[in-house]
Amino acid sequence: TTMDQVQDKLLVLRSKLDQIPALQQAEEKTKVPKEYLVVGGGALLIILLFFGTGAGLLCSLVGFVYPAFQSLKCIEDKNKGDDVQWLVYWVIFSFFGILESFANFLLYWIPF
């Protein structure tokens, strides 16, 4: 039946999620199975993106949180080759941030 297929897929998902310690901790604290947390979180993300309210959050995650994490990792690393890459990223990120603020200020005065 369809319900058996869904349960099989949830078991496969659970076996893959067992490798992530943070989900184990979340499951213990919330008393909600980790596969339900992931499916519910994914559904919530899709709904937020669909209605446009989550697009800013997704852009912030991709544009700031991930590079910040990678920058901290490369600072702790002995290899200095990747430091230049992330420094260039942050200079360009800041440049576009400043450019955006000035563009918003100027475009505010132009009637559309």
C-alpha cells in the first residue's frame, strides 16, 4: 500500500539522518522523530520560498552564513591559499552591499 511505501521511505531517510549528531540532539530535546523534523522543516522552507517571505532568509544563508563559516574554517587552516579567495569574496560582497544601499536611496526618488 501507499502507507507502507511512505514508511519505507521514512526508514531510509532515518538511516541517513542517523549520521548527523545535531539531529539526534534535536530529536531528544523535542521528542519528535528526526525524519519528521527534516520533512517538516523542508516543507516549511518550500512554503516560505513559495510565498516570497523566505527568499531573503535563503539569500542571507547562501550569501553570508556559508561564506562566514568557510572564512572561519580557512583562518584556522594552515593553508593560506584559500584565505585570498575568501578575502576577495568579502570585498566584493561589501562593495555590492554599499552599491545596493546607494541604489535604493537614488531609486526611491524615481517614480515608477
